[in-house]
Amino acid sequence: MPPGADIPVPGRLLRHGWTLAGTVMGSVRTLADIPRYTRLLQSQHLRAEPLVTSVLPLKQIDEALQRAEDRHGARTLVSF
């Protein structure tokens, strides 16, 4: 969502005690979540393929970072 964008919220949702909260990139807790995701991948309880938007070799890391900055392919997997 672009900075400064407004989101219309139906009032009926707020009348029922619902809460609206924001997140940035899923609000990952890096030190706790990344090892957990790694274990889930290794045990095959989580599949990464449906989540990956593209795969680039390490020599194209600059392109991968540019894609993320341009908000195109934010889930690019860099292989090395």
C-alpha cells in the first residue's frame, strides 16, 4: 500500500469490537521465526515453492535487491 493511502472501513466492523492493525512484511521476529521456518522447510511441513516469485543466482543479488525496492518480486530467492 502506498504511503498516505486511506482505507475505507465499514463502521459495522468497529461496532462489534474488531481491531484494525498494520504490519510490515508480516512483522517477522527474525531471530525466532527464521530458524522455525528453516525447521519447517527441512521437515517438509512447509513448502517454499508456492511463496517464491523468482529465483536468481548470487551473482544477480543487485537485481534481486532492486526488484524488492521496486516492489516487484519481493519474495525472490537468491541461490548460492
